[in-house]
Amino acid sequence: MALIALLPGDGIGPEVITQARRVLDALDLDLTYEEAPVGGVAYHSVGHPLPEATLDVARRADALLFGAVGDPTCDSLERALRPEQAILGLRKHLSLFSNLRPATLFEGLEDASALKPDVARQIDLVIVRELNGDVYFGEKGRRTTAAGHREGYDIMSYDETEVRRIARVGFETARKRRGQLCSVDKANVLETSQLWRDVVIEVAADYPDVTLTHMYVDNAAMQLVRNPGQFDVIVTGNLFGDILSDQASMCAGSIGMLPSASLDDAGKGLYEPIHGSAPDIAGQGKANPCAAILSAAMMLRHSLGNGAAADRIEAAVAQAIRNGARTADLGGTMSTSAMGDAVLAVL
Ligand code: ATP
Ligand code: MG
């Protein structure tokens, strides 16, 4: 029996996770749950956004289902105590180095996309972003130049083993989809990117069934808007992936519809909607639970070896949307639980 760490967190996190849990329960899977506080809720109850007891549950669990963290009442706290540190801490402690963000436009939600409907309809891609390296984790600081000017610096670097393991995730993901991997870098100007490209090409030898292409990040940003249908799987570093995955999500549609996974190299993962805690609508029963429900589907597929159940959930969400189910973010009036009901009705 698989153990799920249920980490609802702050704001709308508990509201959307409740609906994801209802959907999982309806499938009658062999799962047990341990719920633990994380984020502002944890800070207010035990004085830390990622308590040791929560980390302990996370370590023991086979997978983590996470809502969101973020709490305006914590804004003046020192950085180590802010709710956002909980998710960074979980990624670091659990070595969750790959972030998968599928971006798909659901039929009927063409108007939610930032793109023209006929272009938006072509989007069906996954961005695989490296999470544990790159410029975010290199040496950083301030210094004074010879001319007496203030200078800030952040070192960008990648070790070949870090590139190799994320490249493998990219190839494996592409192999299970349409077999096309686009590696995004800036190899025309960055040494880090040249190493990245060399290593990705080496790894490609193990995946003759996958077609590998390379694209500079500036061009990739343009192509995502111009012709997103050309992409199946994109693999890229932490910085470029951060930017491109947000861009892709707005091309695909509402922030309330898109899930994500952050995985280690042994199949364990943290699954969360891409949206945050949405303090502006928290507690009002307005939040769209689909991103959380679809995150639970990703969990079944990637950590629990149950792709069939994942397919069923994804199909049920798509059908509910086709049937006209709409929360406020999608231009409708349904409550969070009514949207959950709509998905359950299809299931
Ligand atoms: P955080 O600090 O946790 O990232 P945020 O306010 O910066 O919070 P989001 O929580 O992602 O960012 O919210 C951005 C906007 O999108 C808000 O107006 C919010 O109400 C809306 N939003 C986010 N998630 C949902 C959802 N599931 N359903 C409906 N609206 C949502
Ligand atoms: Mg935010």
C-alpha cells in the first residue's frame, strides 16, 4: 500500500487538495494518507514553515500531494521563516531535481489562452526543467569594481552529471509521448550551455527512437507563441525553464488548470498545481480545483505506476470542461466543490 504525504498548505491549497482527495478516493486505490502542515499554516502552529515532523512524513512517503504555500501575514518574517521556503526545502531535502509541466489546452477553454484559438489548440507539450542547479545555486554576491561601482554577480554552472540526469528525464518523457525532444539552451554565448548541449547529444545515443533538436532560448520563447504545436517535450536548465514554463502555461490557458511534478531519480515526486495560494480568493470556495486534481493524476502516473487511473482522471476533467463546468477563473459560477462534483460525475 502506497503512502501519500498530503500537504495542503495555505490559502486555497486546502480547498483544492480536498477535491483532489475526493477524486482519488472515488477510484478506490490502495493508498494511505498522512497529512502534515506546511507553509504559513505550519509557521503559525509550530514556528517553522517546514517542520521536522512534516519533513519526516515527506521522507517516508512514496509521493507528496502539495497544495500551495504563501501567506501575506508572513511577509515581514526573515527569509528562512517565510512560507515559500517550505517548497524550496522539500525540493532540496528530497533531491527533486526535475520539474515536469505539461501544457495542454482543454477543449472549450480556447478563450483562456493568450494565443489565437487556432494556434492555442495546437499546444500539447511538456517542459522538463532542471531544478537543483544553474545560476540560482552558484556563488553569488556583491562587490566593488576597480572603478568603485557596486557590482552583483551570480555564477551559472552545470556539472555534467546534473545535465545527464535531467537529459535522461527529457528523453524518457519524449519516448512515452510523440518521441520529439527539443533541448533549449544558449550555446551561442554560454559555456554552461555548450557543455549542456554536448552532454545531451551524448545521452541521445541511448535513445535512437527519440528525435533530438536544439534551440536557443530566445528563439524558443518566440516559437512557443508563434507555433507551439511544433513542441512535444522541451528539456532545459533551471533559469530558462522557470521562464519558459510560465510562458507556456499562459499560452495553454488558466492558471487553475495546470499541474506539475517535481521528481527525484527513484520515482518519488512532489505533485502540485502551478498556481499559488491565491490569498485574494482563499476561503471563498471559488478556486478551480482542476490543477490539483490533475496533479493527483500525475502522481498516479509517475510515482505510483498507475497510468490507467491517471488517464481516467484526465479524461474526466476534460469531459467535465467539455460539458461546460466552469469555475470563476474560467468565466463560470461554479464553486470549488461543484467543480469537484462535475469531475466525479463523469468518473
Ligand atoms: P503565491 O504568493 O502563493 O504565489 P500569488 O497571489 O502570487 O500567490 P497565485 O496564487 O498563483 O499567485 O494567484 C495569481 C492569481 O490567479 C490570483 O488572482 C488568484 O486568485 C488566481 N488563481 C490562482 N489559482 C487559482 C485557482 N486555482 N482558481 C482560480 N483562480 C486562481
Ligand atoms: Mg505567485
